[in-house]
Amino acid sequence: MKKHIVNVLVLMFVSTPLFSQNTYHFNTSPVKNYYNVETVFGLDWSSDGKVLYSCGGARQIVAFDSETFEVLRSSASLPFENYPKNISINSSNSVLAYYIFNGYEIDTIKLLNATTLKEIGSISEFETVSNIVFSPNGEVLYALGYSENMGSTLVSYNAENGSRIAVNVKEKGLWCFDISPDGKFLAAGVVNNSFAGIKIYDLQSGQAIKSISFKGDLNVLKFSPDGKYVAAGFYDNNVYLWDVATGAKIYTFSGLNGSVNTLDFSPDGKYIVIAGMDHKQTFKIFNTTTGAEVQSLDEACPDIECVRFSPDGNSLAVAYRTYGDYYKVATIRIFKLEK
């Protein structure tokens, strides 16, 4: 009898972390802070989670050791009023891409060797770039932007040198987008005189195969890791989750007191984190199966520019805006999952 009780207690003790893990709570105090004097606009992890890349800060690209936050390498700072945005690294960790925003000039996309941060390619076809995304195999860079000659267009490029491959989709009012995990489909926000909402395109043919009508100003969009759902953040402070196959809206994730700037799915797709222009909430996390909120980090903070789960789902990186603050403030923080 005593042995049976001991075995039960051991089982309970061993099982407790597993049940706690299901709540998916991050520690409310970050384990790492990095301080800049300017806004950090984007973050991305290497596929093994060992390196965290950022764009912004001192208008440069910086690679950090994700455990120690030691700066491994950094690029030269861009000239004043040139801001690096939408950083992305391909799946083989060989190429890094971002674009330079300047209100007075065209937006130029830069391709860098991820190890050396030396430029290997440059793309200057768009007056305005809205987003860039690598294909799942890392060999192709998709860029969505606008130019007077092409209009709103999605173009694919060779990730190694920036040479153009094809014009994939062209439609008036194309905005933010994402590529499906199998690399076959494009989900994009579209707003024009005849349609407002999300369209799913076949990348090979360039034809729209599904339309999800929704009125509102779309800000950010992302496929779930299994490709079955698409989540979109809006200026109405909400994130909506749709079933790609049926076009049905599954859940509305609410609670932010400002527009949604950024969102990300956990690697297993069971959770979604949202953040944005809410000075009282750093982020909110929801269960994508039940729609329930599982965590809200309520604290005074600047606007959030980017949130990214690490590849193992155990860390959450957050990038902050500084509003021209010349004093060093925490512009990147890493939160760890509670054990």
C-alpha cells in the first residue's frame, strides 16, 4: 500500500510540469533586455533558435546569441531617415532579407549573407514595399509592393542574388501577405473598389481560388503552421482566425486597446500571440483550439513592433518602439516559458 502511494505521488510530481505547460504562460519578467536609442522594427530567429536577428535600433542589422544576448555581428548603420524593416532569414540560415524604408526615396530590398552580414543582392523595383517572405525551402524571396509601372504586385526573386524569377500575382489593392507552409499558396489582404478582405491565390497560376470578404483595415496576416488557417490583425484592435478551406471565421481574438501591429503562431500552432499599439499590454496569447485567452502581460510599455516565438516555442522575442527617445531604453526583450 505504501509503495502504491509513493508511486502515485511520483507520477503526480512528474506530470505537473506537463499540465502547467498546457497553460502556455511566459514569465512576466524578461530574461534578457537589449537597449537601443531607436525603434526596433523587426525580429527573426535562426531555424535552430540559437541566433536572434533584429533590424532597427541604430538603423542596422544585429545578430544576437539568443542565450547570452551577446552581439555576434552587426551591419553598418544606415544613413539618417533610412529605416530597415521586415527582417527575415531563410530556412537554411544562409540569407537574410530586409527592406529600407525612406519617405523620400524608393524602398530598396537588401539581401545579406546571414553569416557575414555582407550584401549579396539588391532589389529596387518598388516605390513602396509592404512585406517580404521567404519560401519554405528558403530558395525564393517573395516581395509585395507598389510601383507606378507594375501597380500592386507580388514578385518572386532568387534568394541568392536577387534576380527576378516571375511576377506571381498582380491585383489592385494588394497589401500584407504570407506564403503557405507548403509553398503553394499566397494569402493576401486586398482592398479595392470591388473587394475588401483576404484572397487565397495559387502561386503557380496566380489565380485567386478563395475569397474571404471582410471590411476593415488589415495590418498583418499569417498562415498557421499547418496551413489550415489564416490569422489577420486589424486596426480595429482585433485578430480574426479563418478556416482557409471553407472561408469560415473561427475565432475573434480581442482585448488590445490599440491596433494590432504584429502576431505569430507558436510552432505547434496551438497558440497565437498578438500585440500592437496598446500602452498597457505587452502581448496577449490565445489558444487557437478553444479561442480562450491564456495569458495577458499587463504592463506599461511603448508600442510593440514585432513578436516572434522561438522555433522550439520556449521563448518569445518582443521588439519595441521608442518614439525618438534619445535615452537608451529596452527595445528588445526575450521572455521564457514558465517551467
